[in-house]
Amino acid sequence: MSEIISSTSNARIKSIRKLRGRKQRDEQQVFFVEGVRIVGEALAEGWPIVELIISPELVGDGYGRHLISEMSHKKINQLVVDSNVFRSISTKDGPKGLAAVICQRWYPVDFILTQPGLWICLDRIQDPGNLGTIMRTADAVGAKGLILIDECTDPYDSGSVRSSMGAIFSIPLIKTTNQDFQAFVLRNHLPVIGASDSAPLDFRLVNYAANMILMMGSERQGLSEPLVQLSTHLVSIPMAGKSDSLNLAVATGIILYEIYNQNHPAREG
Amino acid sequence: MSEIISSTSNARIKSIRKLRGRKQRDEQQVFFVEGVRIVGEALAEGWPIVELIISPELVGDGYGRHLISEMSHKKINQLVVDSNVFRSISTKDGPKGLAAVICQRWYPVDFILTQPGLWICLDRIQDPGNLGTIMRTADAVGAKGLILIDECTDPYDSGSVRSSMGAIFSIPLIKTTNQDFQAFVLRNHLPVIGASDSAPLDFRLVNYAANMILMMGSERQGLSEPLVQLSTHLVSIPMAGKSDSLNLAVATGIILYEIYNQNHPAREG
């Protein structure tokens, strides 16, 4: 076993702590996850793990220990630290002694053409919890991936990763600009459905193709005008109360399940 | 205008700061909100405001100033503080100089009988963001109120109030125990639909009555066994991906809109 790092100001430890900030994550194109279950999922889904951080005192004898031995066989770099150092990089109350630095994975826009099906495009989404929750729902309806337009919150932010409940490892991510996305859609004649609070068309009245892109706007501003213009149909969710809008992750879930339902009719058990 | 409080250790200010904790809120049966829009909503919806906290330096000349003068007419107690004191009670980055302490409002279980329609029962829900988001969706579908069973997170927590986007003021809240709720449902022969990840019945195959109670379980544990047993039908949302569950607020939104859709068919515009 390698030497145990016991200084919280160790250069490698400091650099891992900095991954809490988006700047460092963007520059290094990696992200930090902690917890036995999530590290296990990264491994199971074949994500390139740069480094495993282990605090033997904190890891129990169960699944965590088993994972570590499995990763030793795979020759994954291991950083062994004492519990104090682990706590200094952890953002959890009861850290479990297992964390990993993992390479980010981004796909080019043309990847959409190789994976026909349902795609979700998010225009300048700001809340990491909403983004993670949408990844989780996207996985549930078997969507092919997410397209992030312009300045979105980082899907590799710890809040987004947590809310995704593992979907961060199964849902492909594409990052592009409004302009490039428009050009791509027009070039390939793809059906795109936009959602807007003010659209007169009830979302239940559209026939959704199995191969399509659902576009959702930012929490505060909704869809940008060029994407409104790009929409094959612009739909809204009817509302009966005082509120004039739904939470973005909830609204996305409701429309995604309408699309899912139309393509997978319910059958009596 | 009253004297300006300039000490952050003023007894009244200290007591307001303590409302961040649930214990103090429970004991005093009040809650704290800040922001011009939300204070305006509380006023518009006729909630009993115990005290208004105003920092004239921070309040601009717009709607906030207008609200304050409106409340002076209503003889609402005003606590005038300097910007430093206001920042000490604020949890926001750019505090706007207007906050309020408001009386909590709870309804008895029998209130359900006076308000026939759709009710939502939440069993030991833990996340304030989820709770607030469900209030927001409840308002959107015109639900009559929320029933909180056993140890739920506090709807008057600042995170829940924030996520509710004002629905905290329009959605009646009932707090009760599992046992009392069961007795109430059985006594009044109310249709209750429970949601459970493992239920074999697809939620789209049920005919939902206009007057019914939808029961959702906690984020980690789902519905408790007695509520599963109580259910007229137990439904699940189909899932196609690797995830075995949806975010609770998203799942609630999806089922609520199915109930809404069945009772309000879409019409061509």
C-alpha cells in the first residue's frame, strides 16, 4: 500500500479540493465524486478514473473494501489519506472514506445523429439541482442524452452529480452554442418541440415522434427567441392555480412522460 | 418612523435570527420570509404578519416602498433596522431590505371534508426543496391542500418557502399522524391512491376521481406499510433506464398531471 498522506496542505490534496470550483473542473476536464455507491457506479459504467482517494480508517469492511480491491486489480491510481485529510476534501457530514477524480466526458453535436431517439436540449439552465434531476428523469424515460446550450450550470458540479442519482454516468452530454445548435437542427431537419409558459398549444395535443428534441428554457428567462423560432411546435403545460410556472425539473418531467407515454402505451399487467 | 435598530445583538433581532431553526419556529408558530415579492404575496393573501422588518437604506424607491406605506395604513408592526442589522438576519446575497415574521397556519384533518377535490398526502418527506416544489405543483393543478404525515420536513423552512414560489400562501397545510390519517380515511370512505416504485399497476391505467387523495412516500423509504395497505390503488411510474426511481417532486408532478389531465381534457385552442 502506498504512503498515507496526513497533511491537508499536500499539493495533490489542495488540487483535489479546488475541484469544487467550476474553473478548475473546466481547466482539468475532471470532476470529483465521493461515496461508495457512486464510485462503484463510475467503475461499473467504465468511466476513466484518474485517481481514487481512500481513507482506510473511514472505509468499512463492506462493499467499499471490495471496490478498492477490485480497483487495485485494474491498476487505478490510489491516493491513501488519513481521515482528517479525507474530511478536508469531503463535502459530506459522514464521509465514507472513498472518493474519485474522474475524467469528464463530452460528445460532439453530431453524436445525436448516431443515437436516434429522444434528446433534451436545455437553454442556459442555472440550477445544478434541476440539471441533475433532469438527467435522472432523462435516464428514466430512456432519453439518449442532454444538449446544453450556451452558459449552463456545470453538470459536473457536485449538486448536479448528487441530484442525478447516478444518471451522470449513463446520460451523454453535449455542450454547444445557440447558433451551432440551430444550424445543426436545420441541416438535419430534426423535429424540435419547445416549451414556453405562454404558448397557446397544450402539450397534450401534440403527437410526439420517437426521434425528436425537447427544448426547455432557463428557470428565469425561458427559451431564447431563436429557439422559440426554431420550434416545430411550441407547447405549454396548463395551470389552474395562482402560480404562473412550474419548477423546471418538474415541467421537464411532465412533458417527457407525455412523450414517453405516447411512444410506450400502458398495458394492463 | 420608529427608532432605527443598529445593534445586531438587539433581543428582538436575535430572536428573529433564531427562526432559522425549526425548534424556534415550532415553538412560536411563526416563520420568516424576506424579499419584496414574497412579503407582498403574504399581504395580498391576507396572512397575519406579526412584524415587518425594514431597512430603509436597502429598500429602493419602487414596489418595496409602496408596500411599506400600504402596511403602515394597516397598522402592521414595523421594525426599522440599519443595513448591517438587516444583513445579519438575511440569508440572501443581495438583501432587498424587506422581510416579515408571519404566523404559521395549520388546518385540522376534517378541513378536507369542507374542501372536496384533489389532496396530496406526503408521508415523512425529508427534503425542503422537494416539499416546496410539490406545493408549487399542487397550486398549478388546483389541488386543495397538502397533508403531512408523521415526521416531515418543515414547510415553513426557508428552503421550502423559497421553492414553493408563493404557493406556501395559497396551499392549505394539514399535519397529522399515520394513525389519525388512516382513521380519517376509513371513517369517511375517501379514495386514496398510493404511489410505490414496486407497484405493478401503471399509473396511467387508473381512473382518477376528482375528489381523491394522492399519497406519496418519503425520498428514501417510500410509503409506509399501513399507507400501502390503505390504498384503493397502488400505482407506479414506468421507467426505461438504469434508474430505479424518480425525484420525489418530479414523480409527484407526473402523477398529479395525469390526474389533472383526466379531469380537464385538453381542447384544441
